[in-house]
Amino acid sequence: MNKRLKILHLEDLESDAELVERALVKGDVQFEKRVVDNRVDFFRELREFAPDIILSDHSLPSFNSTEALKMLKDEQISIPFILITATISEEFAVEVMKGGAYDYILKDRMQRLPNAIYNAIERHTLEMEREKYIESLRTSEANLRTILENATTAYILIDTNFKVVTFNPLASEYAKRDLHSDLQPNTYSIDYFQGERRPTLRRMLNDAINGINSSNFEVSFFKEEGHLKWYDCNIHGIMNSEQRIVGVILSLVDITERKRMDFQREKMTGDLIQRNKDLEQFAYIVSHNLRAPVANIIGFSTLMDEDWIDETMQRNCIYGISTAVKKLDEVVHDLNHILQIRREISENKETVYFSDLIESIKLSLGGLLKAGDVQIEYDFSGADKMETIKSYLYSIFYNLISNSIKYRREDVAPVIRVTSHKDQDRLELTFTDNGMGIDLEANKDMVFGLYKRFHNHVEGKGMGLFMVKTQVETLDGRITVDSKINQGTQFKIEFSV
Amino acid sequence: MKKINRFIIVDDDPHNNTLCEFVIGTITKEIEIVDFTSPEKGFSYVESTYGKGIDCPTVLFLDINMPVMSGWDFLERYHTLDEKIKKQITIYILSSSVDWRDKEKADHNPYVKSFVIKPLTKGTVQGILSGLL
């Protein structure tokens, strides 16, 4: 040992102190020694001198070794302690060692002292190191447990026999929630899953155990209310320090919310794409319908420039031009009308009774109903009213009903049936007629298109259904159509409530 | 190009048809003009008149945007007709559309000779009669 050992000696007899000193010098120990003989001095020197080792006589006038050892223990001071005594019984020796002494030396065997000191210090150093190591192990385990217990990921450790070793609280929560079972250590992990999922899981665990590969996948479970829970799932092997796989860690992150947002975003994108297509179609059809009368005006006015044309011809041309101008004006009016709907949503919502709408439409169609032998039936027992913009809903009802009359079959008296149906979060209105129907196969994308018409023989502009759709969508609804030629047409309107 | 004997106009806008008659009339009174505001009727006419195998070189002006049966629908059905009918008829799309997609679609149709933007002009009729268009 290169350093000078700091020795605190508890001894009241000078001769005994010298005896010890001689033994140390003889043993070639480099040291610095202080001698104390009472409790107060001993206590002070423990702090001030900070000895590497304590040598102690057993019995002093006001103090003894047992009390000294107790003091060390109480003060949580860890310094190796050797008892030096004249005579000692075996029982006493055992008791002192139990009390924390490292060794004891008999005064007539003082030559053993240097070695006893070295051994005690070495043992003490080892003990301190072990203590430190255990403490750091405890800390890291506590840290790890804190992380696991508070993690937003569920972890399940599985051994190479597919048995559950341990898991964190979140894993146990997920198991309860989605697998309806209590996760227990030392149970067969695969048994927790539904039968059809077991072969895949077994294969993935096997792959991870055999070090072939780790798996990462998304998996869903049905919750009782029918809602899907989604997990991002990871399976990979756990390697010990010898690079041997000793088990598998299965980790699950709840990604339901992310998935829900994904679906929502997808739906929104789909809606936007549809809106965009609608707008493109709208722009196309508007430009076409503006262009058509303009072309006629150009054509007729060019003709009028000819020198040779007679008066009749001239009149025809003027007629052509004025018709085209009227048509042009009409298109501009239509446009205005359409754009207004999209803008006027600020109108107040009110409670609208469906039967009121039908009755007032019946009144306004009056003569037409009688002349055409038209029958309008309704059943609103499913839902008799809704909070909405009255003028829009009126216009929707009016357009659909008047369409049914307009596109009746020649030989069949029109019967129009309007019904409502309501469940948890939606209200559905159904308009059914027995009219001539629409060829949906040929016109599936165009039924609600602007200026689209499906019949020649009846006057129509191709505005009605376009307006209906625009108004339904402005009220956040959806309209669908089902129709068979010469059997009838059914429109369904869905509002979320 | 053979001498044209007849013009057929298929367009749901009667004013366009009148205008076409006037414009053609300024160039020639010799060629017969038949017009239809219903494409179905126009189609039946073609089918029944030319199905007998007559020799009557014809120019057909076809509109695109029509209710019930569009110009494209007309062309689809025209495809099923007998070769001897199709040999007699040269189809021009006559549309107010200035949309490039319609033009492209017309260019890809084997039965469409050319895409004419409304209104029909004297120049176009002269071009067609002289075989330039």
C-alpha cells in the first residue's frame, strides 16, 4: 500500500498504544495514527481525521468497543473495525463480529496485526464496491420499471416457449379491454388471441426467436360497441450478452386515434376530389351553355352581313339572334340562382314539419294534381320534422314531386309516396314514384348534372335535380337515386342529425 | 371526294339547325338538307334510309350535348351499322364546345372526319364541299 494508512486507535493505556505502534512499524506499515480514549474524542476524530481503519481496545473507563461499533452503525459510517484485546471468550468474539467488527487480535499475538489490517481494508473495499454495484442495479431497475409502468406502449415479455414472463400495466389493461382476459405470468401467450390469429402469431414469434426477422404490423380488434381499436405491433427477439436470443418482446402502441384521423382525412380527400370534379363539370357545362347561344348569335349576325339577303331572311336572322340572347340571359340567371344557394346558408334554421310542406305543395300544384289524377301519399311516423332551412327543403320537396308528375307514365296515374325514417344519427327521406324512370345504366354519373336531361318529349331545362342536389348538399345531406325504366324512380335523402 | 347529295343535321337546338340551313343555303340550293332535333329520330332515319343500299354521299353534322342520346351515344350506335351505310356518310362533329377534351375524343373516333366549332360558317361548308375539310 503506497498511501499512509490513517489509523484511529481507541485505547486508554499508553503502553498498549505503544505495543500496537511497534507491531505496525515491525510489519512495515506506513501509517498515521491518532489515539483517543473517550466517546467525544472518538466521535470527533471519526469526522475530522476520517480514518481508513479503527483499532479498538475492548474496555475503557468511559467507553467500550461495543458502543463504538453501535455509534458507527447509527451514524452510518462504514470503516473497518478491528478489536484488540487481552483475553476474549468465544461467545464475546462472535458477538463483536456480529456487531460489525472485521476481526479481533489478541494482545499476545500482535504480529498478526498488519495482515489483519490489510485484509480488513481489502474486504471493506470489496464490500463497498458491491454495495455500489447493487445500488446502481437497484436504481436502473427502478428507472426501467418507472419507464415501463408509465410507457404509452404496452410491453409483454415472452420466453422461447411462448410463455408470458412479465408485462407492464398497460399490456394488462389492453388484454382486459380487447382480449377480455387477465394477463398472467407463466401462461401460454398465444392462448390469449382469437383462434384464427394464432398461426400467424406463432409464426412471427418463432421467427423472432430463431432470429430470422422481427415483425412490425398493424392489427385491429373489435370493441364491444363495434368500434375498431388499432395497434401498431412489434415483435422482436431479446438477446443476452452472448448474442443468444432468450425471449421475445411484444410491444403494442394504440394507434386508433391516428387511424381514425387517417380515415377521416381519406374521406375528406375523397369528398374534395368529388367536389372538384363537380365544379369542373359545372364549369364545363356552364361554358358550353353560354357558348351555344353565343355561337348562334355569331352565326346569324354573320349571315345578316350578306348583301343579298331578303327581308324574310333578315327577319329570321333577327328572330334567331333574339332567341339566342334570351337563352343567354336565362343561363346567366340560372347561374346566379345556383351561386346564391351556395352562398345563402346564413338563412335561419327552423323546425319544419314535413306534412306542412306536402300540403302547401299540394295547394300550389292544385289544378295540375286534379287534371293529372295525381295521388300524393305520405307517412311521416318515422320522423315528422327537422331543424332546417325551410325554403331549401320546400324547394327539394317541390322539385322532386313536380318531377314525378312531369315524368309520369302516359298510361298510369301517378302515385307519389313520401316517407321518413330516423335512427340514431341520421334522418332519411324517401320519395318514390311510379313514373317512367331514368336509364341509370346509361346516365349514372349525370342524373344530378346541370343541364342534363333524360327525356325529350317533356319540357325541361335540366336544372331541377341539379338544384335539388345542390340544396341537399348545402344542408349537409346526401341524395341517391334508384330507378327502373317504366317502373318508377326512388330518391333517398340522408341528413345527419 | 364524291359529290355531296345530302346534309343531315342532328342537334337538339332548333335555332342552330335553322342557322345551318341558312348558311348552306347561301352556298348551294342544290343539296337536300334534313335536320333532326331528336338524335334517336336522326339515327332511325340513317338506319332505314341508307340500309337499303342507295348511293347518296352525305355529310352529317352531329352535336355532342343532347339529352337522352348524346353525340357520343349516337356514334357508339353508329358503329354497329352496316358498312354500306357508313360508306355513304361522312360525320362532322358540330359543337359549341371549346373544351379540348371533346376535341380530343372526336379526333380519336374513327367515324368523325373533323371537329367543327359552332357556328357553322360558309367557309367551313365550302371547305367540306371542295373536299378540303
